[in-house]
Amino acid sequence: MNRILSAIAMILVLSSVLVAQETAAKPETVKFTAKNPAAGDQVVKGSTSDTTTVMTISMGEMGEQTMNQGVKMKETKTVTVLAAEGENVTKFKIAYKEVKLEQITESPMSPEPMTQDMMEGNNPSGNTYVFTIGESGVVITDEKGEAVTEGMAEFLKTAEAPEGKFVAWRPSAAEMFTAREFTIGETVVIPKDKAMAIIPNRKMLGNEVNIKVEATLRARKTVFGVACGVFDIVTTMDGSPAFVADNAPGMDMKMTMKLTGTMTIGIDNMWLYGMKSSGPLNVDAEIEAEEMSMTIKGSGTVTANMINVYSKAKIKAEEKK
């Protein structure tokens, strides 16, 4: 009898161990829910990027020339939503604290590096602008409601409302993948049509560039008091960017890039709280001009960082109009 009772006890103990192992082995899941920005939502955005490239330029009988080129960007701004209808933000304002975009070129032809301010003439630093999106397009004024110069308006539209859409909440995770439950360790391959959400101005790339994003949910983390999911991301791009053809008609350029990093997404809103990425860049180009033809081969690195801090802001009644 005692043996039977002992055997039953052993079976019960073994069963409980197996159940415990099953429970422990059950993968952790995170359910993401999308939330549209609404009037009063505010975000302070800080971003930096640094691209360095070493280029070899072959000019036929004139031989080869090596050139180092870098582009550095830094931007800090506060975006406040003034009016929204569902997922569409129809009015917002942006207070620019600092915007820098510089191109640094080093070559044997120049004794010292040449630095070009690419924001000269259209730098919004220290100013606030109001954007209204309607059926007639995007209307931009300064904080007092006065019209801005044509050059500044064109720059602001391209940067903040390309294609007539509000993009301050991009890259939009809700645009890249549907709101659903993810398993920690799960990898999602985001196709081109949705991966393009990671590009602020999609027209700059055009249809001749392939882009793919692989996102792996690595962990759950609290950021600024908000529950977030942290994704490991791999972004690959290759093809001929449209902005090259638009600005240099005689140039045929192929670009390849592979960036790896992390993307931190709010679980209850699918808003971006942070993103880091870096990786190699390769460029092959041919230029056919009347006087000569040349080829360009370049390789370098790209590093980009972004952090967003969200809050609620009080909006004056006149700003809503």
C-alpha cells in the first residue's frame, strides 16, 4: 500500500514539475494598440545624423581623385497638435530650437576642409511656425499669423508636411505593422509599401529604391514612465534615388545601405520614443557630361539617433481656429 501511495506521490510531483516547466517555457507576449495624436498632444523631438563617405572619382585621362565628404545634422524642436480629425492632424505648430545641416568636404585640391551651411537662407532656428492642412494644401504662417517667405514655406512643407500630410509622429509604427500581439523574440519582415513609413519624405527616394525593414521584438521596457517594446531593426535599401535624377539629370547612381539598431515603441499608443541605427553606405555613379564623363565609387558609414518626449499642452482658443 505504501509503495502504491509513494508511486502516486511521485507521479503527482513529476506532473507538477512538467506543468511548471510548461508555464515557464510559455513565451512572453506584448499587445500593441495604436492611438491617434489629438489636439494638445506635444512632442519634443531631438535627432542627429552623421554620414561620412570616401569617394574615388575617375575622370578619364585626368586620372583619379579621392575626396572625403561628410554631412552632419542636428535638430531640436517642439511639435504641438492644434487640431485633428481621427488619424489626420489638420493643424499644428512647431517651435524650432536648433537646426543644423552641414556638409564637410576634404580633397587634395583644397588645403583645408570646406564646410558648407546647407541651411543658409532658410534656417528656422529660434522661430515658431503654424501649419494648417486643408483641401487647398498646406498653409504656413509664423506665430503671429503672418505669411512666410516662399523659400521658407517650401522648405517647411518638404520637411514637415510632404505630400500634404503631417509627419511629426513618424516613423509611425502603426503604419509599419498592424496593432496586434507580439511574442518576445518574434521577427516581422515589413514590406516596402509599409517600410517606406520610416522615410520622412518618400518622394525623395521614389519607386526605384527597394527598402525592407526586419523588426525583432527584443524586450519590454519603461521609458519616461511609459511601457514600451524595444525592437532590434535591420533596414536595407538599394536602388536609384529619385532626388538624384531630379537634381542631376546626367547622373546614374546606385546606392546600397544596411543599417542596424533599435526602435522603441509605446505599447499603448504605438508612438516612437527612440530610434538608433548605423551601418555601411556604398555609392556607384556615372556622370555623362558634354565635355567629359566620370565615374564615382564611394563607401562610408551612416549613424542616426532620435529621441521623442511626449506630453500634453494647453492650447489657447485662438490657436485652434
